Amino acid sequence: MDFALTEEQRAIQDGIGQVLSDFGDDYWLEKDRNGGFPEEFYRAMAEGGWLGVSFPEEVGGANLGVVSATVMMRAIASSAGAMQAASAIHMNVFGPKAIAVFGSNEQKQRWLPPIIKGKQKSAFGVTEPNAGLDTGSITTKAERTNNGYVINGRKVWTSTAQVADKILLLARTTPKEECERGIDGLSLFYTDLNRSACDVREIDKMGRKAVDSNEVFIDNLKVDAEDLIGEEGKGFRYILHSMNPERILVGAEAIGIGMEALHRASEYAKDRVVFGRPIGQNQAIQHPLAESWAQLQAAWMMCMKAASLFDAGEPCGAEANAAKYLSSEAGFTACERAVMTHGGMGYAKEFHVERLMREVMINRIAPVSQQMVLNFISERVLGLPKSY
């Protein structure tokens, strides 16, 4: 196996670096303080064609696959933008995968080009307050009408809903009690985020302030029949096609943030002089940072393996989950050590490492908790009894 980036992947990394060079520490610190979607960064990414990196050429994409998207998302996160920058385009990279794979040709032509060109933003409406990771227990209901469906319910942690034009929405079309399994009877829609029927309320949160997270209260949202993706009742199977890439990309983003934190910590350790010598000369500073570098590199190998399996059409559930787990732990540890390397200044916003630590926390929580990843591996890989 060749572990080096290909010429094409290096070009992706370099191209992303050029875009990010126009958005430095001051830009992202202002976003962290005051919020507001990073429209200028988003527009620059769209103009560079980066939003379509993994989508088919016939709809304007580059058709480069999840490996290339993984390289791209690590490069984005390995910058001052960190998770704010990554999350600004994250949904556009992985979310519409269900459309690209299961949508009709008409739906692909109607929906994907505006996403790739940056003319439309999408929100991802799956999680619910009383269901969490138990997707089979969601209660948002889509009832048939003569012209389509009417949807009622509530979603939570819906990112970018403040600025989104569209929403990828999972709703129940068959009552749970009439289904063999809870995950049956769910259908997937891609439709207008109609503000007259959707009350979007932003959640004030720990980090990543530039990219909003929301509760969405849905009251009689009318959806055309043409906005149903694939067959009714198979929505959960369709979003599974997005779940493994999302885990891989979240892992790559955690690695990127961790590498950015290590870079900042190393530069500070070379410059900061205490007792007549740079603190980076002390092994108590060196060793934790070196250990984190090794952990991040190992996690990166798992991300690339999982992405390669996905692009080859091979099963990759265990690898994608392991990539998310290992990367999130390594990224958080690297950020924590970067803060500690800075000492008291690590607590100061002007040095940015405290922001990196806050932002990388989300990678341990979403899209699935670390404990649920371990449950998956225990059951699916090790053959142990299901514990939940």
C-alpha cells in the first residue's frame, strides 16, 4: 500500500491552502466572538469548485471520491478556521450523497448543481430531542396528501438551518408499531426549508459559533411528491450511505485541528524562554507533543483506509467508526496539550488554542458518541452480544 498522497491529492491540499491563506486568525477569531456564517469563505470555496469534489461530473462535480474529500477536509481543518471552516461546507460534501446515489436523474440535475455552485445551502434534519442516536424512534411524521406530503415534528442540532435554503429531512411515513423494525417506515425528503412552516431557533453552544446549530419546529410543512428520495419507507437505508463518509470526514477534521494545535504549540515552545532556555528544550514539553503527533498519524492511516474501502465499494463500517473514534481522541488530546504547552496564555483567546480545544470537542460527540462506536465494534467486529 502506498501511503503517500497522490499528485492529485497534493494539488487538493495546496489549493485549499491557497484559499485559506485569505482567511487568517483575525477572521476566525471575529467569527468565534460574534458569530455569523462565514459567507466569504464559503463563496471562495464554491468559486474554486471545492463543494463538488466528490459528486458526479454530469452534475458539475469532480467525481474524486471520499478519499479526496478526506484530504480536503483535513486541509481545511488544519488551519485557523478549524471546525468553523470545516463545518461551513461539511454538510454540502457528505449530506447530498443520498441524492447522488439514490435520487432520480431528474432530482440529481435539479438539486446537485446549485449545491456544487454554492447557490444553495443544505441542512440535515435527522436528530430529534427524544430520539438522539436511536433513529428508529424518531416521531416526525410525513402524511400523504393528494399532491405529496404534510410533515409535522421537531428536529434538533440541525446545522446551518439559519442560512439554509433546503433541508434533507428524515420522517416517518409508516407508524413504528406497524413496522418490523424501528428503522423501517422512514422516508427521506429533500425540500425547501419553508420558514412559514419551520420555526428555526438557534442553540447557543460551546464553540463553532460561525456555523449555527438549531432546533427546528415543523408545523404542516407541505412537501411535493417529487421531493421524496427513492422509495417510501427506505429512508434510513439511504442515509446510511452518508453516515460512513461523515464519520471519516469528521475524523479527518479532528486530525486537521490536532495538527494545527501541535503546530501552534511547537512554535510557542520554540519562542517561549523560561529560566534562560526555550521551554521546547524540555522533554516534559517535547514528549507529549511528539506522542500526539504519532497518534494523529496513526489515526490518519485509519481514515484513509476507511475512505479507500468506501470508494472501492467495499464494506467499511468498522473502519469508518474506528477512524472517527481514534481521530477524535487524538485530536482532542493534541489540543489539550497545546493549551497546556502555552501555560496561562493557552487560556487567552489571542493564542487560539483554547478555541481549537473547544471546537474539536464536537468531533467526540457527533455524529455518534465514542461509546456508541465502541458498541458497534464490539457487536459487529468482535461478535459480542448487543448491549443496548
